[in-house]
Amino acid sequence: RPLDLQDYAGKTTVPDHLEIEWSAVSASAGYHHTCGLGKQRGSGTQVAVCFGDNAYKQSDVPPGMIWLAVSAGQFHSCGLTQTTNVTEAVCWGDNAYGQATPPSGGTGAA
């Protein structure tokens, strides 16, 4: 089949216009969405961007954070953020089974 028929919800189509100018560092494909980690041009700040299906808000990256890692799940996404020497796991999207609620008091790989 043609590639465009396999691109459900824009999961594999990187948006032409993102709110920031960035260079990609890594990507993670979820069920019907994709997340990427990059460095913002000029400042070098690590940023996360998600696109594709957003039925459970799994593509709505929380703003104002410095991202160390990001990972796309089925209907949720998680990432590691850093603020003043503290690394924290942050998740968003579907939380029907607690998958978007990371344990408190610890960090780990996203």
C-alpha cells in the first residue's frame, strides 16, 4: 500500500511548522502518535514535541520543562525532566490504569 495510507492520525508525518525551531535528537513511536526529543536552536535547551493522535491528550507535552528523555506509549507519553539538579518522571495522556502516574520519590528511564 502507499505510505500515506499507513500514516493514521499523522503519526509519521512530522509537522511542517512546530512552535519552536529545533534539531532532532531522538524519536519514540507510540500506538498512533510519535514523540521526539531535540535541542532548541540558539539556546541548546532540550525540548520535547509529540504529534499524531491526541484523543487522550498523549501528544500534549507539558510546557516549560527541560527534557532529558521522552517516550510514547499506547495512549500516554512519559519523559524525564530536569530542574535545578532534580530529575523527575512526568507522564501525560490516558491514565485508566495508572500508567500516566509515575511513582513519587524516584527517577528512571522513560
